[in-house]
Amino acid sequence: MLSRPSHALLAVLAGLGLLLPAARASAQISDEAVTIGVLTDMSGPFSDIGGKGSVAAAEMAAQDFGGSVKGRPIRILAADHQNKPDVGSAIARAWFDRDGVDAVADLPVTSVALAVLEIARDKKRTVLIAGAAASDLTGRACSPYSTHWADDSFALANGTATAVTKAGDRSWFFVTADYAFGHAMERDATAAVKAAGGTVKGSIRHPLAAPDFSSYLLQAQGSGAKVIGLASAGGDTINAIKQAAEFGIAGSGQRVAGFLVFLSDVHSLGLAVAQGLLVSTGFYWDQNDAARAFGKRFFAKTGRMPTKQQASVYASVTQYLKAVDEAGTDEAGAVNRVMRRLPVDYFGHPASIRPDGRVLYDLTLYEVKAPAESKAPYDYYKPIATIPAAEAFRSERDGGCVIAP
């Protein structure tokens, strides 16, 4: 309890406008810190696209914000969800109940993101999704406490297929992973190709983690389609690209388009293998001055250039901290309302957040450079076309999001 002289001093300072507003604001922060947990894949197949790099991105955002909000320190925690929904759920629950975590960031793998989203909805905590790509996260599973920063499955399939078809490659054949994610990508890309005046000559489905893509690629090659669309992710996409290079598909007049490809994938493949690949993304470290500045700082910290997922962790944590500061509280409902109202600077690209939590920004269609075109490490992409956000992302009306008041 304050003594009378202290009360007098506080009154003087408040009268001068030096103390009271900050005191009131900091009192609405729930505990001794604003705590953000980065829940990611630290050791599995998605560790290069997120992992320690996502943690580094969150730390950079906290440091760039000054290390504190309303006088309370910003704390970054990290954990490996092992790509298992039950593991991710257990970590998130412990973070919320025991460790005072206010927001969870990153969340690669849709099944993990959906599981954590439900716990966060019940606990009224913020979720910043930079990894999982399923468009259901702002559709049937939308939440007033979550925002989706990854360029999602609909945007990648629809945007890529539309841009490539409009550029003149009008016939497609799909090599599709035989599970829900792959089916959705093929469905959305097929609709986009037809809407843009193109044709689909066929498709073939392969099991998850297929050991050999030769029969699938030979059927795609034999179709005569101008574009072979890879409706898959992770190791399946990488292996299909490797075998497409072995078959000389890129040099035969056909092109390969990967709907979900990361800079780290191209880095591991090498330009000799990946050259000519068509890729859509909302972030590339060399897209403009703002992205280059971030990329160089990230490289200095981690020894590699950021993927779009790691960049989205930085952008989402930055937006979250701005909203906490503006709202004067870390209460999830208030913070997310402010997040949706504030403008978003997505590395030099204007962006916005819809009521359903979908973050909107333009995508760019790139072609992977040939080895002779690359002038430095990570100089991998050349731009082909801009895909406006309004054309890339599914409309809020079509997503089916229902958020209870």
C-alpha cells in the first residue's frame, strides 16, 4: 500500500500527464509479461521451413518492438509439436494454464493448428497461424481469436492456376496426393484453370510419401499437357520435382508448377534440378527493399534466408504486439479486434485482415532461375506476374465462416 506522500507524488505526476495513462494500461496486461509461444516442427520434415527459424523470427519481432509492451517484457517460448495434434494440444494447454502464454504462433501442419485452435477458442487466447495452409482455418474452423497469415491452399491453387493459364499455358495435368489436402488443391486449381479459359487433360493420384513418381510423371508427360501441377506438399513435392528433372520434362516444352513450395525446398534441390519450376508466394526475400532488409538481418541471425512461413511469423507477431499496445490489454477478444482494424505492412506490401481472420496480400508468380541466372546464394526466383489478393484468396462469403457474437 502506498503512503500518503507517495499518493501525493502520484497525483502530481498524473496531473502532468506523466504516469497515470501508462499505469492504467499496464494494469490490464494479464501478468508480468506478454508471452508468445512458438509452436513448430523442430526436428521433422517441416523444420527447415519453420523450426528454429520461426523462433528467430519471433525473437526479431519482439526485439524490433523494443522488448516490452506497456512496460511489461515480451517473452518468447518455443516447443516442438512433432507434427502430432495430441502433442501440440498438450503443449498449448500447459502453456495457457501454467505458463501464462497469451498467443501461440507458427503452427505448421493443419491437423495440429485445428487442434490448438479449439483449445485457444475455449481458453480465449490468440492464435497466429503462419504455417498451416488449409483454407478451412478461415472457413468452417474460423475463430474470433485467430488470424491466418500463410498463403492458404485455395490461394496457392487458385492464384497459381489462374496466373499460369492467363500467361498462355492453357492445358494442365495434375499429379495429386491422395488425401484431403491434395484433393482440395486439385479441385480449386481445376476450377481456376477452367475459369481462365484453360483445359484439364487429366489427373492421377499417389499415396502420401510415395517412394517413386515415375509412373505418375510418365502419364502426365504422355498427356501432352503444357503444365504438370503438383497438388502435394513436403517430401512428395520435392521427390516429384527431382524425378521430373531426371525425365527432362522442363526441357521438353512442358512446365512443372508446385502449389506449395518453399525457398528452403528450392535450396535443398539446387537450381540445376528446380530450374523452370513455377511457384507462387506472398513473400520472397528479394521482392523489394523491405523484404531484402529483413532477409539480410535474418540471414545474419540464422545463416539462411527466411522462408515465407518464417517471414509470416515475424509479421504476425509484430501485428499482435502493435494491437496489444493499441488496445492496452492482452485480452484476446480486444486484441484481435484491434489486429483486424490496424493496417498491416507485409514487408512493403499493403495488407489487411478480414473479420474471418484471413490476412490479405498480393501473391507473385515466380519461375525458378537456371544456375547461370543466379548471381548469389538464395538468388533463386524471377517474377512472372502479380496475383492481386482479390483474385487469389477465396471470398469471405464463400468460406462459410460463422463467428458467434
